[in-house]
Amino acid sequence: MNVLKYIGCIGLACAILASCKDYDSAYSDVPMTNNAIVFDGSILEYLEQGDPDLGVDYDSMLFVINNIPGLRDSLAQTNNLKTVFAVPNSCFQEAMLRLNNYRAEKERGGPLSLQDFMIEPFVVIEERPGPVPDSTIIIEHHYDYRLQLDSLISRYILEGDINTQSLSDYPDGLDTREFKFSYLMHVLFQRQFASGIENMGQRRIILSDKNGTQLDEMWDRSETQAIDIQTHNGYVHVLVNGHEFGFSKLIANFQNYGNEYIFD
């Protein structure tokens, strides 16, 4: 009887291990090193190839990367390791849908696409009456929608190679700055319980936009659907399809697009 119980425990442990491995990677027949999936190429090549195992493409993310000066070159460097949280196309679609619905509701103009934000920076001149008769105050309003989009996409690109192994040393998560504007982000590795056994459940990484505050209840968070994809120049973690690109900030940044000449 004891032998049967022993065999049953071994079988249960093997089943749990198998289920954990399935979550850790949607890939099959690929090499792995230190629990990381090894992709034979760069971060850019991974994004360009897409991920048929996960059923996701990154065309929208690549469009932004390719159209913001210098961004593609930064990701192509093999001597400067980075960690990229890959954003599936559906996340961009959700963000643009919410933005366009808001603009329609507020009568701010027609629907926008990512292409609209790639225009060159421009200045709008506002003239106001001066403090004395027949005088005029000139106010310059500077607009750079491409820079605003750059600041949002950069929040998914962090310096260094951050993976679950390195994050295990930070039980409360790691504060880290994105690679271009030094905006503060937070990365947390979690492993859930499985059948009451600690550290045997599903693994995930949570990426948070701290919104400039240490109060974590004010943070915007997103989870991953795949983690620890090791490339030639860093790691890729794939965000869930339900994430909204920009951490719900497209409305704040682009709601008045096309209304630059209207001053209150």
C-alpha cells in the first residue's frame, strides 16, 4: 500500500510539472536554457516573425518602431542588452478603438490611426490681446505627437536582460527605468500555487506603469502570456491580448488631435 501511495505521489508531481511547462511556453521542439526559450535571432527578428505558437503578431508594434527615428536602430544593437514586453496587435486595436470612441462621443473629429501620429512636429501660433491697448501677446503651442507615441512605446523596452531568474531576487518586484526617457516602471515575477504546492504553479511577469507614484494602488498593470524568450540581444516577454497599449493613456495624449487651433 505504501508503494502504491509513493507511485501515486510521483505521478501527481509529474503531472503538475507538465502543466507548469505548458504554461511557461507555448513553444514545442525548441531549445531551452535555464528555463528560458531560446530564439535564434534578435529581438527585432522575433517581433518580425510573429509567434504562431501563441497566435499573435506584432505588426502594430513594429510599425511604431520602424517609424520613430532611431528606435529600430536601438533595438538592433547586439552589444546593448534589452528586455522587451511584446505588445500583440489586439492591444493596439483596443487602445485605438477606445480613443476613437471617445473622440466620437465628444465630437473631437474622425477616427485616427497610428499613421496619424507620425507627422512632423509643428507649432501653432495663438494671438491674444496684450495688457495695453493695441498690443498683442504671441503664444507658441508646440505639438509633437510622434514624441508622445515614442514615450508610450518606450515603456515596453527596458535596459538589461530581465528574466524570471533575475527577478526571483526581488520578491516585491523591481523598479526599473525604460531605456530612452528613464521613465520609472515596475516588474514583478509571480509563481502561483498548484494543488497546494508552492512554486509549482503558473508563472507570470507583471509589468506596471507606476504613473509617477509609489502608491501601488495607483499603478496600471499588465500580465504576460509568455515569458523568458531569450534572443541574441536580450529577453522578450509577451503581454496578454487584453492589455490596452499605452496603459490607457491614448485618450489623454491624443483626444484633441486635429483641434490644435481651438483655444479656450
